Amino acid sequence: MKKRILAAMMAATLALVSLVGCGAGATDASGDAVSGAKDSYTIGISQFAVHPSLDNCREGFLAGLAEAGIVEGDNLTIEYVNAQAEAGTAGLAASNFVTKKVDLICAIATPSAMTAYNAAMGANIPVIYTAVTDPVEAGLANADGSSVGEITGTSDALAVEAQLQMIREILPEATKIGIIYTTSEPNSISSIAKYEELAPKYGFEIVTTGVTAVSEVALAAANIMSKVDCLTNLTDNTVVSALQTVLAEANNAAIPVFGSEVEQVKSGCVASMGLEYFELGKQTGAMAAKVLKGEAKASEMAFEIIDEPSLFINTKAASNLGLSFPDNYTDDALEVFNDIIVE
């Protein structure tokens, strides 16, 4: 995390130097203002829940903007709302951003993206989303990836096949994988469908249990443990918010839990073939900068994804369960955690 914050600070410093040289507004070589550029911008950020992966998205988003010369506290004002996993709060935040006539809304996670687009649709305010697993299923993109309106962004679609292959390598005797998910999150439903499609190829059966609120996660976790050999976690906002509850139940039952991104592994999941959310957010910030500067419209940009998943492993979480990794995993992993770090 310290490396990410330092990178963001360096990007912001470089951007400030650039702004001093050319003035607050973007200019071309003759000193004339570039079409679409403004002296300053206001962005509303709607983050659906509190958990580290979404926080990393937000930090990365600001870093991506800074690299493009749009720096919070200089020529950028941020209006930030965290919905605490409440769809109604996310909707209210989006409506308030529209009332304030912000220049752009950044929506972090699928429920925030859906409510932001609905609120901004008739207001000519572009929406840039991140951490949306299936933009097509959520109604935010067409089947070919093109935008349905003034909205675009980045997807955190899970590398399901790579995850299944990893689980098979670590647990060669396992047959049943459990998934806890929120029944109202389209991103989770889409991911489960992919797991159910690909699991037989690796000799697995998928066992699911649904929840509707954070308060139901503990009971769901306790009930599923006796039915499965391991759990694989999604980017489900409600379940991730209660990850430590899931891990506590799993550890009591000696059931390994696999994460979907780096922060889940750092917090106690055994391993993941997943995403680096700071980089995903940074990619999103670069897209937002193009829209703010008038270089492209959101409606002209297809949503983007990170092409390759990365391996993350936690040796402490594995040893607590008596597990070991294949010999190549330590060398191949993007990050290796030797302790469980809960922030």
C-alpha cells in the first residue's frame, strides 16, 4: 500500500509541475485553450461499500487523473460518498451529484454504477465506473462492449478459469467449491454462472448460498462449511464487507478460502488469481481524464478490462490449514504475504 501511495504522490507532483508550466487550463503550443479543457473540475465519487479493494480503486482513480494533470486540491474538487452497501444511499448520492451539476460521476462497484447512470441519464453528466464485474448484464454496455449512453469504465470480471485451475493445483482431491453471494448483486450472479459453466472441466461442483444483507453472512458461512471442500470468494460487495466473518467460520472448520483479489489474500484468504484494484482504478482515472478534457465522450469509449490476472498467495493462511503451494508459486506470484494483515 505504501508503494501505491508513493506512486500516487509522485504522479501528483509531476502533474503540478506540468500545470505550473502551462497554467491551470490545458493549452496547445500557441497558448490557446484546448477545446473541452477547463480551469477546474468537480467529480462526484459514489463508492458502494467500505472494503480495501474498492478503496484501492478510488486511490488508483485519483492517481490516474493526477497523471493526466487533474489533481485533487489544485484543479480538482472531489465530492465523496460511501453508500455503506445500501442501494438507497447510493441512489441519493447520485441524485445529489446531479443536483450539484458535477462535471463527472465516478461510480465504484455495480450498484453505484447503475444508480449513477439512472440519475445522470437526462442531465448530460458522464459516468465513469470501475469494479463492475459484468457491464453488459448490469445494462451499462451493449453485448459488443460499446456504451449504452454517456457511461463507460472498467470491469473487474473475474478470471474464473484461472482461479479454478489454481484451486485444483492446490487442492488436488477437492470436489466441491462453495460460494456465498448476495442475491441482489448482478455482478455475483454473473460470476456464479461462469463458475458453474467451467467447474466440471476441472472436476468441481459449485455449491452456493445466497444472502440479502451483511447480517446474514455469518449464518450462511456456518451452514455451507459442512457441504464443501473450500470456498472461493467473489467481488461481492456485501460478502467482502464481512470477509473476516467468513474467514473465522472457515478457519474453525479447517476449510480454505480463496480470494478474488490481492486485498482478500492479504487479509487471510489462501490465494487468488485476481486483480490489482489500484491499477484498475488508475486505468479508470485515465479514461475519466479523456472525458473531462473533451478528448472523447463516454459514449464513444467501450469499457475496458485488465487483460491478465495475477497470482497472490498467503503462506501464513495456508500453513494455518496445513496446506502447501506448488513449487513454482512463490516465484510466480506477483505478491507473497507471509502474515495475515487486517486493516
